[in-house]
Amino acid sequence: MASSEAERKTVGWAARDQSGILSPYTYTLRNTGPEDVYIKVLCCGLCHRDTDIHQAKNDLGSSRYPMVPGHEVVGEVIEVGSEVMKFKVGERVGVGLVVWCCRNCGACKAGLEQYCNKKIFNFNDVCTDGKPTQGGFAQHMVVDQKFVVKIPEGMESEQVAPLLCAGITVYSPLRHLGLIGSGRRGGILGLGGVGHMGVKLAKAMGHHVTVISSSVMKEEVALKHLGADAYLVSSDEDAMNSAADSLDYIIDTMPVSHPLEPYLVLLKVDGKLVLTGIINTPLQFASPMVMMGRKSIMGTFIGSTKETEEMLCFCKDKGLTSQIEAVKMDYINEAFQRVMRKDVRYRFVVDVAGSKLDM
């Protein structure tokens, strides 16, 4: 992440305290270094509760203010550094949650920079120059080229934004576990921003998909609109018992504490329960629940730049899009509240370029 003597100003919407309320905030960006891409932000998705809202409200106890959230960023390249060869001015690009890594550890050398212990997030973190990182609810960003991805032609910017977090969060573990091929039986626990993309991606891979939810409220949407094959209500004991030993994997998208044992029962021998939600309290289970079926509980965290580009191409080839509600920046605080009330299907995307950020 290069630094420069000359810095430029931009405007974003920042939280000043744990109320999480965002308002206009002017700050400086470093000048474009040799490996940097200077980006005009077009739009940015609002992540449910795992990062944007959690961090803005200091739910994880590590927030730095002022904080400009936003890590599902789609923008236009307006300047590139002298050593940037992959991107050109005028191209559409995407930026996710990670914007720097050490490049020397085992994870980095394996192309898994999201697991680098020294990684730097695109907001609520500190750059190598000691200055705070700020996210995509802003006019502009300067990002190291390694963490910028190309957006395939023909994909709408607003539809792409949620794929940079929700989409890759599901795609990466399915790829890692070798589950991209057809014939698998999978479960998606929770039908929010990540969950709805989980259904779409798994179906596009040829899987039989069961949505698992706490109520019947989303059954029609899951089956008729998203194309799921089955729907389980976790409080329906008979239905859960009938589905025991039926799934190869479950993508657990729940961002709040919940019991694991009811879902471990649903897995076949060697089944995988994949945790994707950031939960700040311990999760518990009895060891025989995994021992007696050689089952695994694993975590996953977004995906690498390479995986993200692969996922975008997969979505384009399969015609997959996210379901969104587009809003202007002056609606962002209401959007926060609606997300907390679970009153969105399934992702807010802020039209940053079309908003008056300095109001």
C-alpha cells in the first residue's frame, strides 16, 4: 500500500460512535502509488450483521471512529499506478473486505490472503502508513491492485455488489470442499443476504437444496422464487427427525448465537457444517454428535481474489443475480434499522454515485 506526500480529499458517510448513525465525513486519501488503483465508487452493498452494522455499532468491541463502512464495492477506475497492468481507466472493478496482506506467510503464498494474520480490512483498520482505512460508502477509494477484481461485461453493478461478500462467502467453501459438481444434497441455514445467494449458487451447481429456517415465513420465497427443493422449520421436531442423515453439507449463515446439535443431526456420515456468521459468543455441542458420524464443523471467511473472480465468472455464465433493494445514501440509516428488523430481501445496495454525499 503505497503512500504519497500529496493527498486528495473525498467524502464518505461515517459513524462517529456506537450509535452507528452515519453522516457526511470528509477525509484524505493517499495519492495513487505505483501498484494502486484509484476508484470512483458507483455502488456499495450493505452487509447484514457480520461486518458493516456490527462494526458501526461496536458490537465486537473493536470499532475505530470516525468509520466509513462498506465492503461490497463496485466502482470505475479513474487512475492507475505506473506498475498496474491488469486494469485500465474506465473499467468497472470490485473491491471486497481485504485490501492488504503480508505476501510472505503460508496463507498468502497459497493464494489465500483472506487468512493472512496480518491482513488489513478495507474499513475499521489501520493502513501500513498508520492511517485508518475507510470503506465504500464514499466517493472514492485507493486500493492495491492485488485486491481489485474485474467485473465481467454484462453484469449490472448493483447486482454484483453483494456477490463480493455474500456470494463469495458461499462459493469459497463449496469450491474448497470439492462440492461444485452436481449430485450433492445441501442445506442452507438462514435465508438472508448470504443465505439467498447460497440457495442460488448451490442450485446452479446442480445440488438438491434444503432451506432451514426458524419459521414458515420464508417458505414460499425459498421454494417458488429461489428454487429450493425443500424447506425445513427447525422447530418442527418431526420434520427435523425425518431429515436426519440426509445432507452432505450445511452452510450456516446465522450471525447470532444458536445451538449446533439440531443441525449436526441432519448431516450424513462425513457431512460438513460450515460456519459463515461472525458470532462473538462460544458455540457448544456434545462431541459424540460429530464423532459418531465423522462429521466436521468448519469455518470459512469470504474468499481470495482469485476465487472472487472465478465466482463472478460462474455467476455470469449461470445468469445468477442477487436480490436487492437499491437506495440512496441519505436512506442508509433507515436501511440499517430495516436490516436489524430483517425487513429486506435480501440486500440493500447504495447508489453511491447517484447520491449527494456532502449533504
